[in-house]
Amino acid sequence: MKRYIPLLVFLFVQIHCLSAQTMFSGLVDIQSIDSTIVVDLMYSKADNFVGEKMYSFTTAYLHLKAAVALKNANSCLREINPSLRLIIYDAARPMSVQQKMWTRSKVHVSRTM
């Protein structure tokens, strides 16, 4: 059995990478456009309005035009002060996560009204 564990881990990683590529097809990783932009996705950890980790990836995928615009904004910001940089807190996410967030927000709003 121990010989099969590395193979299972390898297959899991391959399937996960493939599903991420398919899920974010047509989008780009912002850090491949500008590696100085910081990515801190709020829904990849439990400290968010839902109160739980919504997904495990930490890569911010965006439309190319948005990524280029953020790169340009980050460049302008760094011209003003080289120690400053943009931080991405949210980006594209799977529809299943969006649905879960929507369901949770309706519960949250109904409890506060």
C-alpha cells in the first residue's frame, strides 16, 4: 500500500491542476502579469463574512484586460512610492463557491432584519 500513496498523491495533484486550468479557462494569473502585486484571497481562509474557508487555491485569476489595468495601476503606485503595491483580496472563483456565498449572505441578511 505504501508504494501506491505517492502515485495517488501525484494523480490528485494532476487532477486538481487540470480542474483549475479548466475552471479558469480564459483567465490569467495576475502574478504572471506582475509579480509585485500581492495576492491575499480572503475566501481561501476562514476570516471572511462566511466564517469558513471557501476554497483552497491562492492564485488570483482575472480577465487579461483587468490584469493589465491592475499592472498599470501598480506601476503608477510604485512610481509614487516604491514600497507601495496593490493587494488582491478577491478574484475569479468557482460558481459553486459563489452559490454557497449567496446562500450564506441571504441567511445572514435575514437574521439581521
